[in-house]
Amino acid sequence: MNKIAILYGSSGGNTESVARQLQDLFEGQADLFNVQHVSLGEIAPYPYLILGTSTTGVGDLQDDWEGFLPSFATLDFIGKKAALFALGDSASYSGSFAESMKVIYDEIADKIVIVGQVPDEGYTYDESTAVIDGVWVGLPIDEDNEYDMTEQRLTAWVEELKKVFV
Ligand SMILES: Cc1cc2nc3c(=O)[nH]c(=O)nc-3n(C[C@H](O)[C@H](O)[C@H](O)COP(=O)(O)O)c2cc1C
């Protein structure tokens, strides 16, 4: 078993694709789980969690995450660290860009050490609850408009996570 578990919920495949790219960047050190199928027992042993969701509705959590989050939040998080990422569309949903990760953040932030926050530079949007004092609670990714930025954003993020997932 690796030490890093990447958990994703994806309705149209974009978040799954990004989760797979992240797994590749961790070069064999991360295991991948779709929250649609995962059980708490499978992820309980992992000290480092990467939680990815797409944004639906207006700033809402992806559907499978919606069902999984209440039980996920009952995990014993002592000694664990979590990083969040969210897919969003900063053009069509500029007023709720990538807000879904804030829903997960609000559920677990007082129970687990959150890492992988990202400065709000290089993103164009109007509003997002996922930004606190100019810093994203996790990594926003926009495959609809800025897919050409994704590889660079993921690579930089993974370099930071490798420093704190120790
Ligand atoms: C019905 C619907 C609602 C959406 N609402 C938001 C939103 O509020 N904020 C946002 O940033 N993106 C929103 N999006 C964009 C998706 O999050 C984005 O396309 C994402 O890449 C989809 O990822 P997935 O294929 O893994 O589900 C919405 C998309 C759809 C279809």
C-alpha cells in the first residue's frame, strides 16, 4: 500500500482525468479511488489524502461526493493530512468558480491538517467561497477554458505536496 490516496468524484470525466494525471506525477506513490465505489475501510489506512471534486449546480459538490461526504467525515483523521482540488468553469460559472472544494473543506477543516493551499494568482473569475484571504483552500483546475494550464498547475502543486507529505 502507498501512503497517498487520491479520492475523486467526477460526473463527466474531467476530475477523473486530472486525478489520473496527479497519480502519474506521484510516480507510483499514490493509489486512486472513485468515491462512487470506495469504502471507508479502504482509505482509513492512508496518512495522506488528496480529495478531488467537480463543481455542479451553483457551487455545489459533485453528486457522488454529496453521498460520500457524511460518512467520510466520520473517519478518524488523527495524524492525517489532506489536500483538496476542484474542477470548475471560470467563464460560465465565474460567480461560483471551483467552490465545491469549500464544501469538503468546511466539513473536515477542524478535524484534519489541510495542506496544498494555492495563492490566488493567474486565475480570472468573479467570486469563489473557496478563496480565504486571497488563498485558495486547494487547487482549482479549469479544464473548460484553461486546459493548457493544467499540466503546469498540477506539476507545481505536486512538488509542494511532496514536501509536506512526509
Ligand atoms: C450543471 C453544471 C453546473 C456547474 N456549476 C459550476 C459551478 O457552480 N462552478 C464552477 O466552477 N463550475 C461549474 N460547472 C463546471 C464543471 O465543474 C466543470 O465542467 C468540470 O470540469 C466538470 O468536471 P467532471 O467532468 O469531472 O464532472 C458546472 C457544470 C455543470 C454541467
